[in-house]
Amino acid sequence: MSNIPTYWDYLRLDRLLDLQGGLEGDDSQLLADELHFIVVHQSFELWFKLLLRELRLARDHLGQPKVDEETIPHVVQHLRRINAVLRHAVNQFEVMETLTPQGFLDFRDKLVPSSGFQSFQMREVEILMGLEDADRIQYGNIDPIRHLHEVAHDTPAGRLATSRIAAVRAERTVLSVLNEWLYRTPIQGSTPGDPGDDRAVEDFLGSYLARMSDHHAANLTRLLDTLEVSDPEGMRTKFASIQEDAKTFLHASDTPEPARPRTRRIRAAALFIESYRQLPLLSWPRLLLDLVVEMEEQLVLWRHRHVRMVERTIGRRVGTGGSGGVDYLEQTGSYRVFRDLWVIRTLLLPTSRLPELTDPTFYAFNST
Ligand code: HEM
């Protein structure tokens, strides 16, 4: 009889529903607002748990030494779930906002110095995606990761926080496997290791930049012919600097040697996939890149939504975690992990202006 599953045993509801007692260890002692506060935070942490599992699965599929055509749909499926969860998490702040500023003040002081700042699962998400330590916003002298280690007491959750952060820091990131995969992507039918691959990449970039220059020239002429531009010279300079930036980015002149050729190939591959999206063999890779951009967009939206909710609830006071609150959180809205993919959005050309493909049949499905 005991092996017959029930809903409550399967979901461990006895344990789950006993975990909202807060510092008192008994939710009947808590104000309704505090119970709400705990349930909303725990729901977020459960979504973070799912995000971490899905991110690792996406990373592992994409991180194989050779990623078959059949594998990409798996990566896409994990990314779709990640994005659905993130979208849902963004909307979930609506529930948090039913807490009034004074309702929060009625129990806020006892939380000090704990804070979402100590959400180790959120830090794991950031690290797993590929956010670099150097790119983290420091608040005053508070480093978000060092802070976690400093405040972690010798409790089960404290030990979990420090061990999980140490473990995720040793893992491969989604950014690194994405770059590995992009690096191996055939460009105009040429793959790293093929004789003349460097030449093929250079030729593609050269012809792309030439097409881009023609496109910019046409746009500039149209603007100058149709608008009363007060500073035509300034407009010309602006277009010239956009073209120059594109050249620097695509040739990876901003990357020091010896990494430059590799970065150049990664960027060229991302541009190639995004440009020739109609080719059968590139349709799944293109969807994958789109979902990675969407994932980052959703995380940025999460940060924006969180900080507006925070401002509405506590104004601009110092956070329970000791940061400058809204001032600090607003800066974290600038985090970008997949920067190259964002830059490439600026460089795309209309299909009619793209350089010709040297061998379109190369990108037909293998099975055809
Ligand atoms: C009344 C509701 C909330 C308020 C007033 C609030 C306030 C704050 C403040 C002021 C910070 C900055 C650190 C500090 O000094 O404390 C922060 C960070 C954070 N909060 Fe919230 N928060 C609320 C709800 C939530 C919820 C529901 C989540 C979901 C998990 C969350 C997750 C986080 C995370 C992950 C950070 C770290 C952000 C970063 O450093 O990039 N917060 N929160």
C-alpha cells in the first residue's frame, strides 16, 4: 500500500508547506504580508533551480566536441523553457507589488542584513551564463561574490551557498561553449583546419564590409536628400564612424593577439548564421542565437522589473543588504554576457545586399 503514490507524497507537501515559518519557524506567528514575502521569494528560488538545470543541459549539449544537426533542437528546447521561465519570473513581480511600503516596513528591520543580494542561485545563473568577475558592479567596497562568502555562517544553507558558488565557478559557461561552437561553424563552406580557412573568413568579412559601406552610403544620400539636415558633415562623420566600428569589431582589432583570429572567426560565424538564416542548415543555429539574445533580454528585463518594484516599495533608501538599493540595482541593468550577439544586430544587412554565397548547397540538410 505504501508504494502507491499520492500527490502529496510525490511533491513532499508536508515538508514543502512547513518551510515558510521565517525566523520564527512558524508561519502562524507571521503577518500575512510576511508570509506573502516568503512565498514569493521561495517561488523565485524554485524557478532559479529549474533555470540552472536547463542552462546546464543546454550548455552540455552545445559543449560537445561535435554538435550534430539533431542536437541543436535539444539546445533550442532548453532555451525555450529558460525563456518561458524568465518571462514568467518577470511577471511574478506583480504579485510582490501587492506588498505596500508600510506593510513591508512592519517586518523589514528584522531581515537586516539579509537580502536578495545573497541569492546564491541568482549568482550561479549569472556565472553559468558567463558573467565575468571584472564586469560585476561593486557597490562601494562590497563585491557581490565576496559578500556571499563573508556572510555565510556555518549553517546548512550557508555551506550550500559557498559550496555551490565554488562549484559553478569551476564549470564551463554557456558563453564559452557557444563561442567554441561558433568557432567551428563553416563560413562560406570553410571550417577551421581547412586549407585556406583564414582566407575564406577574410574574404567573407571583406565583402560584407564592402556591402555594408554601399548600404550606408545609400542611406546617407537618402537622408541628406530628403531631410533638412542641419549638420551634413556631422552626419557623414557619424556614418563613417559606424563603418569604422564595424570594421574594428569584425576584424577583432579590439582583441589582443594571440586571441584575435579566434575572436574574428567567432564573430564572422555569428554574422554568417544571422545573415543567411534562410539556409536549411542554418535555420536551427539561427533560432538558437535568437533564443540566446532573448534569454539575455529577459534577464535584463528581470533586473529592470525588480528595481522598479524595489523603488516603488522602499524608495531610494539603503537596501537590507547594505547596498545603495535602487542606485546599485540600476547599474546592474547594464550587465551583458553575449555582447557580440548584440553588436551583430547593429551590423545586419537586408538580404538583397548580402555577399553571394560561394556554395549554397553546402548548407542544405545533410539528410537531403
Ligand atoms: C519588497 C520586495 C523587495 C525589495 C524591497 C528588494 C530590495 C532589494 C535591494 C535593495 C537589493 C540590493 C541589495 C541590498 O542592499 O539589499 C536587492 C537585491 C536583489 N534582490 Fe530584491 N527586493 C525585493 C524582492 C525580491 C524578490 C521577490 C526577489 C526574487 C528572488 C529578489 C531578488 C534579488 C536579487 C537576486 C538581488 C541581487 C541583485 C544583484 O546584485 O544583481 N528581490 N533587492
